[in-house]
Amino acid sequence: MLSAYGTDKGCLTEFPAGTSVPEGVVWLDLVEPTAEEETAVEEALKIDIPTREELAEIEASSRLYQEDGAAFMTANLIRRGENDRPESSPVTFIIKGNQLVTIRYHHPQAFPVYVHRAMKPQSTALTSWGIFVSLLEAVVDRAADHLERVGVIVDDTSRKTFNNSRTPSGRKARKKPLNLSDLLEKIGEEGDFNSKMRESLVSIGRMVAFMQAIVDQMRQTKDMKDNRGRIKVLQRDIQSLTDHSTFLSGKISFLLDAVLGMSTIEQNGIIKIFSVAAVVFLPPTLVASLYGMNFKFMPELDWVYGYPLAIGLMILSAVLPWLYFKQKGWL
């Protein structure tokens, strides 16, 4: 799909949908473009649009370069997809003259958010560089929202894991048993999302450093000086978000170790119960086995109190180990 945007009275305006490039266009947004749409943009701007396979290249030289008088910049942008799963995909930004082209194969929420905001009068210039910087600001703001949500989920999971609530009288409240498998799944999901977000921030940071070098070489008009200042603020924001992502990564690792440790403790508790039960019932089983033998001469078989004696002996042999374990604090 090809979406074309122009400007009118300081506002972003959208041209009617089509496959051709209209006059006065400032921003061309290609979302899963067809071959016809790619050809139309290439002929209008005299550039070679990279393919989807080329967008996935890892090398910086394949993501950040200048060609045919245009600057090509690619970064991984992330979004929460179906079932809250993270989706990361490369997005390419191309600037040639006063026209910006974006090529993407997924739908980061920052794009419609920026379009909705830019439809109102703007204080910043709606040039190709101005729109590009504004888009990146929306992307970084969205990344901050994502990291904030990860932090909230991690804190909530931490409270569930280490919940030691007490009643007003100071006694321990009866707690529901933790579903450790659900906690592990939630921690794993947020850890995966945080790692992908960090990867995205690193790629955006590289792109911003590249565009900073280009802007420094351009003629410093009032608009470009404003863009330079906004780019520096973007770099500081990206660095702070990267540091926060690192902090969240450490917190997630600690929480993962804690949940795994609690799982081990829970398993050890279950095994201890079975071990104690085996030890407690072993002596009565031994007594019962002795008197279950079919020997001809067993004097206790003819005693009047033989049966009560055997029952009492079994009970005593079970109670004594239990009292010993209780005294040692093993129960």
C-alpha cells in the first residue's frame, strides 16, 4: 500500500490512495508495497528501493549509506503483535531532497500516532528531515511506553513471587500456591520483548548517529539547526532508554533465578514429605511383616494381649521418628 502525504498550512495532509506519486508530495509511506508501487516511486525519485531481503542485512554498510543523492537508513522497529508477542522488522527511511520515503512490512504503532498528531498545526517544519525526526521521536516515545510496560509487568510478577503479606494482627496470611510455570512463561515473554527492544534501540541509535553526520554537513538553515538540536535530544533519549533496558534485563534475570530457586525449593519440600512418610511408616511395616510370618512357633500368637501389643508397637514405632523429626525442626 502506498500512502502519500503533503503539507498545507503547517499541517500534514494525505493524498487520495493510488499507485502513482502525486505532485507536492513530502512523505511516501510504503507498507508491504507491490512491484508496481515500488516502480512508481523509483521512477519518480530516480532511486533504487532496496528489496525486503536487502532490508534484513545486518552489516552497517547495507543499512546506512548514500546513493544517487539520497540517504538510505534502516533500523529494526518493534511492536506488540498478536497474543502480546514482540514483532521486530526492519524499516527503511530514504531522504532525497525534500521527500521522505519509508518502507516497512509491519505496522509499528508510532506511524499512525504521528500521522494523527501531524494532521494538526505543527511548530516544527514539515520538511523531509523534519518529518523524519518527528517520526523517530514518535518511535522513541513508543519505545519508552513499551519499556515502562515491561517494568510494570516485572514489578507485578516480583510482587507475586515474593508476596509475604501479613494480616493486621501480624500473623502470616494464608497465601494461594504460586503457579510457577505461569510466572516463568510471563518472565520469559518480557525478557524476550526487552531483548528485542534493546536490539531495536541499538539499531535506531546507529541510524541517528549516521543522520547526525549527514545533517552536520548540510547548509545550516534555521530548520536544519532546529533538526540538529532535536537529533541530539534523540540521542540522549535513546541512550537513557538503552540503559533502562539494561537495568530491566538484570531485574528479569534476577527474577528468573528467584522463580527457578522457588521451584527447586517446592520440589525439595515435596520430596521431603515423601521421605519423612517413608521413614515414619517403615518401622510399623517391619513390625507387621514380622508378625505376618507363618512360623509354627511364635509365642506372641497365643498371648491374650498379643494383638494389642503388636498394634501399640506399630503406633509407637511410627510416632517416635515423627517426634524426632519435629524436635530437629525438619518438619
